[in-house]
Amino acid sequence: MDKSQIDWISDFIWNIADDVLRDVYVRGKYRDVILPFTVLRRLDAVLEPTKDAVLKMKQMLDDAGVSNQESALRNAADQAFFNTSQFSLLRLKSSSKGQQLRDNRSDYLAGFSPNILEILDKFKFRNQVQTLIDADILGTLIERFLDPNVNLSNTPVLDEDSKVKLPALDNHGMGTLFEELIRRFNEKNNEEAGEHFTPRDVVKLMPKLLFLPVADKIVGGGVA
């Protein structure tokens, strides 16, 4: 994915903040929602192709009484992380409002593997989600991030003729997108370009998730 496409996605996400959060958050707090939600949508999209396999593996492990499940679930997800909830963002989108949405989103977030929960906790994301529910805008925010014209997945979206409709967003592209969003929020808040909102603990954790799947192939600073 080239820079122009990443810039387009950045514009798209930036407009979500202005359209959905305006009457709930002051502009300086938009990033408290948009940055973690961008990460969440990325994780959700990456896990989507293996969602059913993970759920099947989870059921098998539970039925067999296996307590140490993380390795098997990561293998089923084909990633360094996983989510064992029956819900995805797409399924949350169709949830009813009120208590049911509260219960469903709690189940969804709790289903993530410990390494992802650690990242979300560093963002204090659960507090933000409750605010979004109370303001009755969580469903709208999810719907906007699920726009079929935007691909935050690491696999391309194909059309009916199996041609690439939307290119994949690889890890480098995702990092560039995230940095661009941080830069925009910093500029809007009159912060110095080098001042980053993202907690240092999150910065340390994200590369681990990106590189863990290929850790055994890294040789001399590159990937073999």
C-alpha cells in the first residue's frame, strides 16, 4: 500500500473523530478514542480469517480440560495473539443498545489474549468504551470503522472476479498510519512534533506483536 492510500485512510479516520466524537469529547481528547480504536480494528481485521478456527480450538481445549491454552490458540489464529469471544466488531455492530451492548462488548474485549489486553489497558480503553456506550455512539463508531471501502487488514479485499479491490495494509503501513494519526493529533493540540501521546509501554508492546510471528526468521536486523 503506497503513501497516498495510507494518507487517504488517515483522512478517513480523522473525519470519523470529527463526525462522531464532537459532542461527547473535546477535540484534545479525540485521540484517547481514535488511536486505540484504530488498533482494535486492525487486530479484529487480522483475526477475522481464522475466527472460526480459534473458536473451534477453544471448544476442543475446554472439552478436553486443557488449562494452558495460549500456544494452541495462537497457532489456530496463525498470529501472536487471538480472541476467543463469539463476538467480532461486525457482530457487535448488530447488537442492541443498552445493557446487551454493554455485555457483548465486555465479552468481546475479555476474549483477547493477555498481550492484547495489556495494550488495551495501557490505553485505558475500557473507560473510553463505557463513555461511548453512555453517549450512545459506540455503535456508530463501530459502523464507521467497518466501512467496506477501508481495509485495515493485512490481506487484500478481492472483488467478485478475484481481483484486488482494496490492497492489504502490511505492518509497516499500519505503523506509518498510526504515526500519521499521532502527528495530526499533536499538531491540532499544539504539541511539539516529537511529543507522542502513545504510552511508552504500548510502544514497547506493539513491536513485540508485530515481530513475534517472524522472530525465528530475523537475521542481522532483517527477515531471512
